[in-house]
Amino acid sequence: MRHHIENRIYHVEILPPKQDTEKLHEDLELFTTKYNRVKESGYCACITDNAMGLLAFQGPEVIEELCLKVEPSQVMIHLNTFHTKANLHEILDTCVAQGIKYLLIITGDGSDRLPKLTPADVGATDVQSVTSVELLRYIAKQYPGKFTMGVAFNPYEPQEHEFAKMERKMAAGAEFVVTQPIIEKNAIVDELLRKYPDVPVIIEAWMSKKLYLLSDAVGYEIPEDTEFDPIETLKQIHRDYPDCGVYLSLLGFKTQYHLISDTWVRE
Amino acid sequence: MKIVVCIKQVPATNDAKIDPETKRIIREGLKAILNPFDTYAVEEAVQLRERFGGEVIVLSMGPEKAALSIREAVSVGADRGVLLSDRAFGGSDTWATSYALANAIRKIGDVDLVICGKQAVDGDTAQVGPGIAAHLDWKQATYVMAVEDASDDSIVVKRMHEDGYDICELKLPAVVTVVKDINTPRIPTLRGRLASEKIEVPVWKPADIGADLSKIGLDGSPTRVVRTAPPPPRNTVTKKISGTSAECADALIKELRLRSIL
């Protein structure tokens, strides 16, 4: 992952088609276009796993079914704890078969339709429910050497709690960190960088103009009419965090993609 | 084992409006989904086929767009589906619906087991499964939470009731209705979804299943909905607890205990 930062490789989030879509073929075509565009740009396509608990098709199966080419350093799959054990292994086996190397392990968002891994599924005897820590440990044990796994960091959670969790994630085998979106220099992220100077950290940049959509993540209400310039904020993130990578969420492929190649400039 | 799963397409919303004249749900403009309880029925049928071999056939009655729900069931492992769709079926109550479905099951032929979800979330009657068993004069078990065993001529099920559960052995052919404790329905794969788009869903009319027109639709329905009303609003009160985390947790536990929730 250090290679991504040194070579200014953006991490671009792509959402796979939702399960309840009424225009599946159109959505698959759009996914293909975005995936190939990210690949051709030399960036890393980051594919979500039932984001916000909304049922979607899995990234690895979409890549396999559409026969998309995988460059191992250019694909990152999100994987959360809302799966059956059999389904988890199907996803991981498909990743191995496709040559996908990077996984972002998160606890994730559930829903009525989504099953949840049990502690017994992942051989965890000391917990009531499975989090990213147990999932990470399980994958590291079951698929030794197959994946480079990262974890999420939330600077909006109580600091002591979040750093204690980060310790457990690192002990379980995390090799890089992706933060929740920040829109300015953040003291807790700074602390993360101080505590883990050798761990590659990827800052999530919020690319939607609708800043209020971040309200849930940050834990306070952002007014709907808040003005926000994602591209300028992105440039500022690069200035504030020159040694970090950047993860672009909700990037507008039509309106913003062509602008991002000029934003990551070393000063 | 030849298994028929009876499914229903229902409105996806909890905010459905009732037509004041017909007392039926206004379905126009509502997104339709496979009845959530039926997803457990489909999953159980697919698991039984995986254990014992055989075939899973999905059967539904409704407008032509209900074929989408049949395709959804195929995308998670059902082998094929049949749709009963005709104006003459419109307005059927649970008795007329179960009559039509029973006739279709007879036409499919050599069926060992019929599985239904315990009820549909739009009508909440839980009557269609037992109705099918009555029309076919087959054994039935409702509220099944596990299939313990099965053989060529019988099935052993665990059925849930308020005071515990029963273990029942049923001679096949039989009808069971299932509750959501029975399994975890699988999520459709992309491959399954794409394959399901290619299957043909035959549409059967009343004549195809030898249905007596006087026994289906409004004419064949002994039930009349006299009046419908939304449930009274819940009398909820919001109470804010403040203090340190520990104080809030203590206060919350105390409140829950006072209300016998804990």
C-alpha cells in the first residue's frame, strides 16, 4: 500500500449494482465503464460490500461474471461481517482466483435481509459478536499470505475507544488504514499518524457536494445548505497529509473525474 | 423430492393505502417484492433438494409482473416456476386462492411437499397454506421452524407454538408453512440473477388448471371485508436520559426493568 502513496494512486470507490435494481444490465455496464476507467488511469478501484446495509451484488462476482481484468494492485474489495460463512468463503475464494489482493475489512452495516457471521463461524470464543477484528484474524489464519488487509478508522468516535480498537485491529493483522471522510485537518487523524508512523494511512475524501449526507458519519447535523467544494477540499487534504493516500468516495465520474489527475501535486 | 413453493408478490412498503370502496390495497405505484416469509420457504426447499435431490417449483398467483418474484426465487436456486394469472383470479380471498393453487399443484403432478411462508405481509391471514392442504386433503404442519428429517414417504418437522414446540411426522404428500427461524435465506448471486432472466415462466389460466369459475375470484370467495382501519397510533413517550455514560446506562436499565422489559 505504501507503493500506492508513493505513486499517487488514488483509491476510487465504486458501488456494485444493487440487488433490487430494475435496470441491472444498464447498471452492470456503468460499473464496467467506471471500473475500466479507474484501471486505465492507474488508480485502485475500491468496491463496496452492501454499503449502508443495502443489498448489492458482490464485487468479486461482478468482476468474474463480467470477465473484467484484474491488476492485483488496482483492486480493493470491502468485506464486512454480514455474510454467512459459506458466502464469506465464496467471496474470498473468488478473490484468490481473480488475483485480488487488497481487502478492506470492516464490521459493516446490517439489514433484515443480511445474515451475520457468528463467533463460532470465525472461531472466536471470547466475543459476543463478530467485528472487523475477528474477521481479520480469521482471514489471516485461513488465507495466509493471500491478502493485504486494511481496516477503517473513525475519528468521530470517542478517541480512547477508537484507538483501543485500532490496537486490536493491528494485532489481528491490519496492514493499512482507511479513515472515515474528513474535510479539514483533523487532530485525531494526526494522532493516528503519530501512533502508527509505519502504517500506510489512506484519508477518505468526501467528493459529494452534499456535505449534509455526512451527518450520520460525523454524529452531528450538517445543514443541507452548507456550501462545500470537494475538489478544493481534496487539494487541501493533500497539502495537510502529504504522506497519506487518498480514498475518493462518491466521486462524480462525469463531473469530477477529469479534474482529479491535477489535484495530487507534490509541493 | 418434488417440492412446490407457493409464493406471493407483495407491496414493498408498510405505508400501503386501502381503497375505501373495494377495501383492498391500492397496488398502483407501489414497488413489489417477494413476500419476506416466502424467502424462507424457498430457501428450505432448495436446502431439501440439496440434501435429498429432486426439484423445486415455484408457484404464484397474481398479475403478470409477479413473474419477477418467481424469477427472484429461481435466482436463489429454485428450478422453475409457474404463474397463475388471469382476470378471473382477481379478488380471490384465501379460500379461492388456495383452491386455485391446489388445482395447479395437482396439474404439476407427483408433488411430495408444498412449502409456504407462514403468511403474507400484506394480508397477514396465514390461511393459504392450510387452505391448500384442505383442498388437496393432505397432511399439514404450520409454523415449522426446522425440518428434522425426510424420507421417500414422510417428513419430520419441528413446529413452533407459544408454549414450546412439537415434533411431528407427516406422511407425504404434505403441506408445511415455515417461520423465519427455519433458516437464513441466501442472497441472490449475479450469476443466479442473470440465469433467472433467461427462464420462461409459463402462465396458466383457470382452464389450464381445470378451475371451476364459480370457485375463484370474487364469486368464489366467501370472505367479505366489511371495514378496514389502520391500527391506533402507538402511545409512545420519549424520555431523555442525561448524565455520564455509566449513569445513563444505569438509568436505562432501571427504566427497562420498571417496564418488565429486562
